[in-house]
Amino acid sequence: MERTLAIIKPDSVKKNVIGKIINRIEAEGFRIVEMRLVRLGRDEAGAFYTVHRNRGFFEDLVAFMSSGGAVVLLLERENAIAHWRAVMGATDPAKAAPGTLRREFGFSIERNAVHGSDARETAETEIGFFFK
Ligand code: CMP
């Protein structure tokens, strides 16, 4: 069993598709270990995405992630990290495969509906960020 951190981003919360995304999470065989609706402050969003702090898109990303509610989930499944990334699809919804969450619900590379940890080490850090 492996664990990963998923976020239903503020664009999805505003579009009222939390339930649809959670349905998909369950249909894909994940167990929801923990889940919380949060409103990130700018500092918190910046701390979460600190690996991107020197990227040109960082300020926009922080503003977007702190613009409204988000749902953070601790997911468990065999091969959870890679499987969740496959279900999300490519970062840019325009490049995401049909049937993926980002293709279905994403709007742009920034407003891309969902987040998922990209590796074991990141998953541990990201899970620890929200769930003590
Ligand atoms: P996420 O998987 O949450 O991880 C980092 C986020 O930064 C990513 O999804 C996108 O929302 C955002 N991002 C990545 N690359 C770009 C980019 N080139 N322009 C704007 N936002 C980006």
C-alpha cells in the first residue's frame, strides 16, 4: 500500500465538482484516509509550493491556490502516487488525455482542477504539510 496527497483545487470547488472528483477517486479504488476542506493563506500556499518559488508562475499559482476553498485528501492504494497521476492526466489540461480529471475539469495549466504528489519523498512531505 502506498499513500499520496491529493488536492481538489479552488477552481473545482467553485465549479461544484468536489463530489464528481471524489466519486472518481473512490471508483479508482483509493481509500480516503483523511480529508479536509481548507482555505489556504498566501503564506501557506507559498510554503506548499516552495519548490516552485523561483518559477515565473509562482506568484500567480499562490494567488490562485489561496483564492478559495480547496479539499486536501490523504489517499491510499497500491501504487497510489503513479495511479493518481494517471487519473489526473498531464499538468496542462489541453495536453491531458481524454478521460483524465484535468481534461474533464481543468481550464488552464494553472487552473488545472487537481494536484497530486509526484514521488514518494514529495508525498511524505506533502502529507505531513496537511495531516499531522
Ligand atoms: P500542480 O500539480 O499542482 O503542481 C504545480 C502547479 O504549478 C501545477 O500543478 C500547475 O497548476 C502550476 N504550473 C506548472 N507549470 C506552470 C506554468 N508553466 N504556468 C503556470 N502554472 C504552472
